[in-house]
Amino acid sequence: MQPISNLHSTKPAEVHYTYEVTAPYTALLTKIPEDGTTKDGWREAIGLFICPMTPTTSRVWFRLAVADFESSDDKLQAFQHTIFTQDQPVLESQLPKELPLDPRAELHSSADRMSSAYRRYLKGCGVTFGVC
């Protein structure tokens, strides 16, 4: 349940997310909120492009694709900035800073299935920068 799933949310909503990892440092997030909680037919896609700068820091760019021809670019950008700055402290506090690829390095739960699959993917791609 998300309290505000997008710029046009009218109430908290269940949101269907699809995450796709298209390359080791690239992902696509598609969001579709439940009917009646936002504009009819609303969906959005966010492309994340990560450039590792050092083994423990990265620069991130994102692109938002949404069929919203009423809201100004500034309004859409401000909403996304709010969401990303809410997530930033959580992301920056993750330890260890380098991503362990060995599944025995951390205790995992069933909620970590996507993270574990991503780590196996990185290992299979031969990624060595920013991982341990």
C-alpha cells in the first residue's frame, strides 16, 4: 500500500510494480496503481541508469515516462524529487557498502529473492567493481 503512488493520487493505493534489470547497472520500474485511486489508465515507467564512480559510490540518472500532458515538467520533477530524496537516506545507509555476491555473506529471507537473483546475475556477468 502506497500513501501517495503518483502526482495524481486521490488516496492510498495498492500499486503493481514490475522491475526489470536490463543490464548490470540499468533497471526499469513500471508502476500501475489500482483503479479509482488516480487518473484512469495511469501508469508510469522509470528508467534508472547507474554509473559506478568508486567501489562505494555511484551517480544515478533516471528518466520518467508518463502520459501526463496536464502537469508541468516542474511539477512532475518536484514530485519525483520528493520520492527519491525520501529513499536516499535508506540507500546511502546500506552496509556493507560493497555488494556481497556470495550468498553466505549475509542472512537472507524470502523477501530478498530479487536481491539474491540480481547478485547471481552480476556474478554471472563477471562484475567485479563495487562488489565483494
